[in-house]
Amino acid sequence: MSRRVSSKIDSWLLGVLRSFVGVVVGVALIVGMVALLSWTEIGVLQAERALELGTAPVLAKPDILVWTIRPLALIGMIAGFMLVGGPLAAIANLSSGFGAMVRFGTAIFAAALGLGLGTLTIALVWLFYRPWVSLIVVLAGAAVVAGILYLGVRIADVRYTSDPLPPPDPEPPAV
């Protein structure tokens, strides 16, 4: 094997190894963001309950903190799912144009999974405190996930369609 081919294989293997390390980081990021989101939502529910009972030490709602943490946690979950899907793109880089398509598909599914898991986490925390709000959050999350998947498939159809093959010859040539 030539030195150039060996170097290419070594860099590809390093990319695959790096992407598997990304999987570990991605799983840790997803678990951490679910825990952060759950902890924040439970804190909000406890603060609202304390305000209702009049036992709150501070008469301020933690809205700014919550509406800062929610989007950051959702973005963190999306990033975690993209890291988990990294090895697929690294393996698909063996062929020239296929790696970009796999990265695009991984990003679409990562966004759908991240938003779906985030809204499901919020809904599960709110289930026993405000069940109707919980149901609305689940339905809204399902609608957003379905919309992302539908638009992703539509974009992929438009982006990666190739010209159709020419029609075959009507009669094979005689030998």
C-alpha cells in the first residue's frame, strides 16, 4: 500500500474514532440537558406553589431564568443528538457525496429528537401539577417534530434529486 493511501486511511480512522468519542460526549450532553431541564421545571413549579401559598421568600417569579434555560437545554439536546449521529457521517465519508447527505439527515433527525425529548421532559414534569398544560406541550412538541421531519424530507427530496437516467436503448446491439 502506498504512503498516500495509508495516510488517507489513517485520517479516516481518526475521524471515525473522533466521532465515537463525540457519541460519548453527546450522550452525556443529552442526559445533562434533560436533568437541567427537569430541575428547572421542578424549581418553577415549587416557586409557583410557594407564591400561591404565600410562603415564598422572594415575591418574584423565575421567568427570565426559565426562559433562558429552556432554549439552551433544547439546543444542547439537539447538539447531543448530532454528536450521537456523528459516526454515521464519518463512515459515509468513504464516498465523496454521501457524507454530506448523511450529515444533513442526521441534523434533521437530531433537531426532531432534541425538540421532541425536550417537550416530553417538560410535559412529564408538569403532568401532575397542570395536566392540561402538559397535554398541550406534548401536542405542540409532536406537531413541531412532525413538521421538522416533513420539511426535512421535502428539502432532501429537492436538494438531492438527480437527473433521471436516460432511457435504455430500444434494441440491444447485435453481436
